Amino acid sequence: MNFRMDSDKIYYFVVDFFNDLTGMDSMASKLWDMQSKGAHNVGPNAIGKELVTLFKNYMSELSFEAYILFVGSVTGSLRKDSSIDIFGRSNIKESAIELIKNGLVEEGKDKEYIDNDTLTEKNIDDFLDKVLIVVDNDKKPSEYVKAIIKNHPNIIPEEKILDAIFNEIRDKQAGKKNASSVENIVIETTDEALNYGRHLTNNEIRLMTLQRIINSNPLGKGIPASFVNIYNTWPPENQREMLEDCQRALCRALFNKNAADGFWRLFENTYRLIVEKPNDSVQNLFTMIRSIPDCVSRCPDFDVLSLKYFIAVVKDGIQG
């Protein structure tokens, strides 16, 4: 889902509840439906059969922003332009459209959860207008992680770290799926799906990504070694409170979805300067970062002390 233009609107990723994966905004008012099939060389008729669960959700009372089918690879008989891997009906050959419809009707009639009366030409046509097909084409796991930080190439780590991030997210997703059974569960509103704990948030994914890049938990307790000199200048009676203020500010900055791009820009510049000037103090790094146009101002959750704390966390993580 990270490859969609509206991916920044997705806050929750609900696992194996409405479908294989369902995106949900922060107030559960918008949903993105995804069916994942790893099969390769999938033809139009088979595509139609794979769309049956998405069609069921389309005909339900729920409303989805998109109906996404993820497949490993497709045959040459499907696309008009085979170089486009994310596409809707406009890139599907007319001859393939008819085969997709046939496959959907055939599979729908075999499923008890599909009302045969809904398998009309109009319903299927309207549904196909909203379907998005994503062809994996053997993308490396690292490519999906890069999509999270695509606008900040200077902080993209080496391949093995990207793979580790992907594996961690995948394992978390599998853990959510196996956590509890939701078979025969009935909910009245979409937000009730979150009650069952089968979801990840983009905050969790962002934290996992940052944690891997700097080799430590940015929200960990304790005083970063690079921050000790600054910490020791504070009045002893205020040290604990001031440190907690810095930690809270970092937490807010990391999870502020309205300033997410600003946070990653700040992190990118911080990371770059630390790599370029590994022996510089937190104070010197702070002075340089503050002088970068349109950098610190886009992270409103930081003040002077909490920004220095963040710099120290990143510095110790990279150099630890």
C-alpha cells in the first residue's frame, strides 16, 4: 500500500479481518481493501477468480477507497502496457476484461458468501472500475521498505538492513494474524475491528524503520552518552523532569503524522552530518542543523533541548 499516492492517509493496517490486509485511516472512516496472491503467470480468468473476496466487500455495506489485488506476476494477455505494474481497468485489454468477468462469475457462484443475484453485468463493471492490480514482479523486500522513506534517499541503509526491516514487519504482521481467532465475529462499525488487536500502525512501522537505521531504540530510557555533558549542566533538582520533557518531545515528533515528512527531513540531515563529522559534539551538530533552511521549522514538536537530545540519540546509535 506504500506505493499508492494516498498511502500517507493510511494509519492502521488490519491483518486478516476484512481481507488479507485492510488499510484504515486514523479514525477508521476510510478503508483500503487488499487481497494478496503470490501466484505467478496469472491469467485474466484466474484474476477474476481471485477478485471474489474483494467483490464480496464491494457489495457489502462497507465503503472502500480502493480494491487492491496483489499478484506475483501476470501473463502477457492481461495488460496493454506491460511496463506498468500498478494499474486499473484502463491498462487491461478488452479481451482480458471479458475473461476476468467470466472468472469472477464462475468463482462467485461457487462461494456461499456471494449472493448470485449480485453477479450482474452492472455490479461487476462498476466494481472493476475501482479495482487496482499490483504486480510484484519479484520485487526485492528492500524495495517495499524504501517506499517508506522514499523522499529521503540519504538515510536509506544497506540492503541487509532493509531486508531486516522487511522481515521484522512481516513477522509482526504474521503475529497479529495468529494472535486470536475472529471467525464468526460480528461488528457494527468498522472501528470495532481494532478491538481485536489484529493491526499494526504506521507509527510502529516508522519506529521499527528508525530503530534499525540507528541500531537502537530511539525511545529507550536512559541518557545518551553524547548528551551527558549537556545533562550535567542542568540543576540537579530539574534533571529528571527536563530529560523526560526531551523524551516526550521526541515521541511526539516521531508520531506526529502531520509533520512526518518534516521529521524524516530533519533525521536525514542529522544522519548525514553525523556521518560526515563523526567527531563533532552535539552542540556543534545542533548549530549546523539549525542553520539548514526549512529543516528544524518543519518539526514543531522539538525545542532546543529536545532537538539536542534527538541529535545525541542518533549520534550514539550510529556510532555505537
